[in-house]
Amino acid sequence: MSAHLDHFGLSVEPFSKEIADHELWLPPSKKALVAELVEAVEARESVLLTGESGAGKTCVLRALRHALPAERFRLTYCHNATLGRRDFYRQLCVALGLAPSATAAAVFYAVSQRVQDLSQEHQHPVFLLDEAHLLHQDTLDHLHILLNYEWDSKALLSLVLVGLGDLEARLRLGRSRSLYSRLSRRLTLEPFTPDDTSAYLAVRLQRAGCDRELFPQDTVTLLHEATAGALRDLDRIAVTCLRHAARKKRKTVDRDVVATVLKNTAR
């Protein structure tokens, strides 16, 4: 067991990303966002979700995956957005359990046919495209065609494009307007509030077996200000604070510990 876990009586690493979907904790504002995503997919709509790095986009997607009944929805997650158009569709083929063909046209046809087959099987396919701000322009230009079935009269597929804030600006450009117009909902994931940060730290520590306050409120304020509500940064700095406090034999992560960690992190 790591020294800081033993020192504070923790059963597991409290700020590890290795956590099951059903154990994810989201503040009320994020729960409302997940509920809207579920509502959109239930209505067979496509969605644009933007947020700054570390704001919790992947957590929201995992919560969405947990909330959608597997018997009615087929979720396909794609995170390698830097591929060219043909290889992007080959990636979709593999994710859908298909053998990718050699030509771009054949690969696109295979994906389109699989979408229609899933519809016949009463499963609604949902393509989650993470890091979509990195998509090649030619891929963005082509995605709206993937949504066009039976003369654009049926919504057989939902796209969920997830990326940084500048993704929406790209989609508003003339050559991407056709795709942008098909994204029925344009949602923004806001950073954690100070209350969110406080509750998040408490919940994660409690699940690790901590029954007392390790981060006093003044240190929570410091952490929130230093991370600007970015979840990934909060996890990284919080566990560093626990390690430093354990080495100093402190009973809590006091203000001096957090200040020292933040100073060393800034170097």
C-alpha cells in the first residue's frame, strides 16, 4: 500500500481515474447535462458538446453510456480524431465489428449499411466522437453525409461530437454548415464551481474509506482557484497534496501543504 494511503487510512487511491461507470460522481449541473444528452439520443438527435480541457467531458460520456439501455442503443466510441477520412471510417468499421475494406467508398458503404442493419434490429447507433476538434477538415466535411438516410427522411444515427470550445467556431464556417445544422443541440460543459470542487473531494475520499475532513475549506478554495475547476488537474494536485502531507506526518492537508505543492507544481 502507498505510504499516503496507509497514513490517512485509505483503502484505495481516491483520485484515480480507474473507477466504474456506476460509481462516477457528477454535480447536479453535470447530471442535468447528462439527462439532456440522454433525452437527445432518445429523440434520435445529434449533439455538439464542448468544454475546456479537464472539465469532465469523458466523465459525462461515461455517465451517458451508463444511462442508455444497451438493448436499445449501440454506442461506438472513437477517440482517435487525427486520422484522414478513409482511416477514420476504417476505425468506425473496426469499432462496429466489421472488416474494413480497401477503398474509401467501400468503407463508407459498410458503415452506412451497418447503421441501417442496426435500425432493423431495433437498436439505435450512437457514434461518440471524442476530441472532435482534432478532426481533419475533410472528415468534418463528410460527416453530414453519414446522417443522410432515405433521402434525409429518417434519423437512423446519432452523432455526439465532443471537443474544445473552438470546435463550434469551425463548424460554423461555410464548408461545415451542413453538419452544424444537423446538430440539434449545442451544449457546453462548464468547469466545476467551488461547491462542486468541495463536494467532489469529499465524495472521492469517502469512497476511499475516509470518514473525516482531510481538506479544510480554506485549502479547497486554494485548490479550486489553482485548477480553475478542471477535474483532471484537481485529481493530480489533490493526490500530490496527500503524498506531501503524509511525508510531513500531517493529520490533514492544511493550507501550507497545498501552497507548497502549488508552488512546486508551477515550476
